[in-house]
Amino acid sequence: MLAIVLYIQRLYGNVMRELMTGWAREAGRIPEEQFGFVPGRDTMGPCFILRHLAHDAQFRWVREQGGEGSSRLYVAFMDFTQA
């Protein structure tokens, strides 16, 4: 009996997730900056962007100061897997 209840809960959760994701896509509620939990989008794009920003910040510092170093680049990561 417990196995059936767990299966029904999982099925219900999957159906609700599909409905909500479909609605959010059609309504334009998912911004272009959203990479996590979106089918078809992975984290390689944001990693490339972050690496480019870090390189650009370092290049700007060298150009402005005339020496080695790096300007400050603040980054925030949110990991909701443990939430």
C-alpha cells in the first residue's frame, strides 16, 4: 500500500511540474537568465559567461593600472538542491 501511495505522489508531482513548466514557458514567466531547472538549458553557458567576465575584469585592470592584478568581480551562486 505504501509503495502505491509513493508512486501516486511521484506521478502527481511530475504532472504538476509539467503543467507549471508549460504554463510558465507560454506566459513568458521564465527569464532568459534562468538556466537551472529548465529543460534544454545547461550550465555551460553561464560558466562561459563567468569566465569571460573574469578575463575582462583582469584585462581592464591591467589596461587602467598599467600593471598586473585584477579588478574585483562579485559573483553569487545559489544552489537550491539542498533546500
